[in-house]
Amino acid sequence: MVADGLITPEQREATLNHLQAFGDRLEEALLDTNAVTEANLLKYLAGVYRTRFVSTEKLAKADIDRLTLDKVPKKLAVQHGVFPVLFDGKGSVLSVVTADPHNAVALDEIKLVSAVREVRAFVARPRAVKAAIAKAYSGDIHAFATLDRDAHQQFTSMLDVYERNLVTDESMAVALAREDRPRERVLSAEELEGGASGTARGVHDKGYLETLNVLVSLLENSRQDLRGHSAQVARLIRQLGERIGLTESQLSCLQIAGYIHDLGKAGAYHLTSLNVAEYEGHAASARKVVHSPVQLMEAVGLPHEVRHAVEGMYERFDGGGLPKGVKGKDIPLGARVLAIADTYADLTQNPRNPFRKRLTPVEACDVLERYKGTVLDPNLVDLFRHTVSGEDLKARLLANRHRALIIDSDPEEMTVLELRMVEQGFEVQQARTSDQALQHLRSGEFELVVSELDLKPHDGFALLGEARRHAWGQKLPWIILTSRAASEDARRAFELGASDFMVKPFSADLLVAKLKQVMEREAVARGTSRGVSGSLLEMGLPDMVQVLWHGRKTGSLKIRAAKETGEIHFVEGQIWNAMWSTLRGEEAFYAMLGLTDGTFYLDPNFKADAQVIQASPEALLLEGMRRLDEGGR
């Protein structure tokens, strides 16, 4: 770039110094130091990679349809930093933006998973790609605002968010993210990589986390009520950590803590911060094993953040916990996050929790609420509630959470597949025998089956044949995933009504992508979808409108608050009409937007008669929020 006259030697030195001090990517360092404008940088990179470029402004305004987004699973998009922007069905060409258009491995994997003929890559700013993924896949409407804030954060780091007059989720998140950052000194690069601190290199690598995920999940297969518990805790930790705004390094450390927090604790009790605080027997057990996970992993050289999180997970916010009795913000942030995620997972997954039943997400959050300020960090509980309730409700609104049964006698095969399916929004149950499978299937709760043929006491063919003789199994999508490769087996499976036949070994990501396509076809064939109901306390109406708009949903959102009722009609994500009391159209929409308490029901089978509202959802939301602001002054 210096040779091409794009930047000066002095700007190069400033950029390299910034890069050494703060890390990140070279492109971001060039922009942070104002060595080059984004437009000139992208034009230059487009020339280097021989492709086109997409500006941050265009990505921020992009409204990508669901069909295109579904071509690239969220996990793959995040992993490779690739965002799909256009799908040409006729030519089977998928266009994506990425900061690394020369990454052939990533593009080949996306081509395989999306099942397209060609993938075309355009170049964009790394942070813009990340923001686009957060906005489109996670519904984060502030993703690009966060990008703008990050761009100048290095120059405003002395601003203390606790001194701001306006307390918002965003300001709270920034404050929490900064809590555990060293104030008196900056760790050296050697310490961050694991030299002087004794941290093993590579623990932040995605492959390390993936291996830990699989191994711990396999260890937990024998824990009947807690199978998959640690993987769920790690997922919850990442969701909350991302909401707080932790760095990728901090997120990795806390995920590791989530995976290992129960190692060496296989006693009579499952120990959570809630149980240990409430029952002396649990507390006595916790005192004996609180250091066990760290001791078992001592040879690995865990990062300080992991050790502090695991060993401090039974501390209480009021100072009455163990092992040290520290209180408030003196408890490491990781320990406070782990305590909440572990307790929530226990309440929602373990039928032997203190309530002796699995609680719903709303019920579990209500329990966490009771322990705010005594056992749990009150700010984190509030943020956690908003995070998990929003994610669960969003999945239900978009109708992309399906209940599946995996039938396989091999626990390793089942666990790896289950992990991938859960990550993609499926609710998964396992069965290891055909008899267990029949017991589950008779409930009629499943929408999809993935089954091996080699089962006992009856093989997979007999199980499929039996299912097809009953109303609950006649039209149930059934995928055969087997070690057998004989064409005769495939022919017989299809004759019995199997939806697909796949031979092991298999790509879990590719299989899950196929399963989602099967469910989409089933929804189209049925012509109807399930309704979704809930409370406005779970998700505010503005956020709900955002989800339905970006998800391009069609249906009627029925609202009930006090003695009034109303409706908002959606067609492919656009708002066609609204009714509230005697109001109609835009005025009815604005009247409902300020509701904070009430219930809702989304009827996805409703068809709107006529388009009364012409304004876009974005324009309606902006005008509605302006009116609410003015009304509150």
C-alpha cells in the first residue's frame, strides 16, 4: 500500500503500532488510525482480490431474504466471517461478502452446505461483516451502531459508562464488559498467549473448544437427568457474554469454564449456586469439590479467567458464599456469569432440581429474579432474562425450532449429531433401542426422526414400518442414517416411506442443513404452521415487529392488554394493517407500540385482505418511537 501510494510510511508505522497494541485485523487498524478511508481501502482490496466490494453503509441497509440466509447456517457464517447477500436460484449461484474472499477452504465448505453450483465472494470490512451477521441472524438491531462505537472506542476509553445519566441495556453491557479488564497495568502479549501466566497456547482455538464440547458431552451421556448440561451452560454463557460485549478471548475462557465446571463433581447432588445457597448438604459437598475441575485440568494450564470462574461459581453476591466469601463486584465476572447460566440450565433441564420438575424459561427466570442481590448479580440477571427469553421467543416466532428424535445405539454418533442440531435450533431427544423410540414416538410430540437401521430388539425397518401404521407416524419425516451402504437397504427404506437415506460417516453440518430443508418442505406441504403465544414481558412489541419484519413472516399478531384487544397484520414481513380499540391503520399501530404488559398470539395462517398501511416497518417503528419519546417528556 505504501508502494502504491495509498498510505505514507508514517501511516504504516502508526498502523503497525496500533495493531501491536490492540490486536484486531490490519484492515481495522488502518481505519482506526485514519490512515485510509473505508472507500479507498475497499477499492484497493477489491483490486487485489479481483472482485467487487460492499461498503458498510450498504450492508447496514441490506434486507436479506430468509431463503438466502438459510443457505449459510449461522455457525458457519460466524466461523468463517461470511455473510450471504444474494441467491440466484435459476443459476444456483450464491453471492457472499467476506473480509477474506481468497479463503478457498471456507468458500468450498459453504458451497457444499448450501448445495449451490457456485459461490461468489465480494470483499467488505471485517467488522461490517460481523455486524451484518449479528443483525440478520440474531436480530441485533444495534449491530451497526455497535460497529460505529467500536470504531472510536480506543479514543474514548476514559469515558466511564457508570457516569452516564441514561442507563440502558447497551451502557450496562459495556460497563460489565469492562469490569474485569485490568486497570493498573496491561497484560503483555506473552501473558495473553499463555507464557508468563502459565496459560496453554491454543485454548482459545475453535478446535479446542469443539473438542472439549464433544468430550464433555460424551462423559455426561451416563447422567440421565443432566445429559448435555455442560454444553448447554457453555451456550448460555456465550449468549450472555456476547450481549455484555466480551472479547472473543474472554468468551472462549468462559465457555471453557462452562464445559468443565462439573468435572469431578459426580456426587449425590447437582451443585449450583442456588442449591449451595439454600441447602447445607449441598454446601458441604461444594466445599469438598469446588476446586476439583481446576485440579483435574491442572496439566492443561488453564487461563486465569477459567480458574477464577470455576472456583468462584458458589460465591454469593451478598458475601455469604464459598470458598472465600467475597461479595459484589469482587467476585470475578466469569464466576457470576457461570453461576446464572448453570442455575438456569439446571432449572430448565433437570427434573431433580429443587422444584422437582423442569421449569419453563419464564418460570426459571422468575426463580433467578428471587435471588437477585443475595446470591446472584442483579444486573446480570436482568440482562440474562432479556437474552434467553428473547432468543427462545424469536425462535418460536420464526418457527425454526423443531422437536426431533435421534435413534442410535452408538452414544458417540448420537452426541455429535445432537450437538449440531441443538446449535441450529432443534430440540432433541435420544433413544438407544427401538422400544425406547416407540415410547417416545407414541407421545406424538416429534416432528422429525433420524434413525439407524441396526437397532435392538427390532431393526430400523421394523420400527419405521410400525410407525407408519399409526396416525402419529404416518406422515412423520424419517431420515435413515446408517452404517449400511447396500442399495437394497436404501430401496427398502424408501418403500417404507423414508424421507432420505444417508450413509455414515457423515458431515454433521451438511446433515443438519438437509434436516432444516426437510422441515421447510413439510411446512409448505402442510400449508399450515403452529401459532405462537406469550407475554409482552418476554419481548417488547418493537422487538417482536423487528423479528417478524426481518423474518418476512405472514400472519396476524393479536394483542391483548387489560380489557383492550388489537391486531397487526403482516404479509412477507410488511405491515398491512393494524387495529386497536376503535383505531385503524398507523394510529392503531402507534397506540399499541407503547404497551409493556399484556399477551400476544401469532396466527401464521391468517391472510390479510387489503393493504391499509403503506409505510415500511422501519419507518413505522422510527415514528412510533419518536412519539413515545415525546410523550414521555
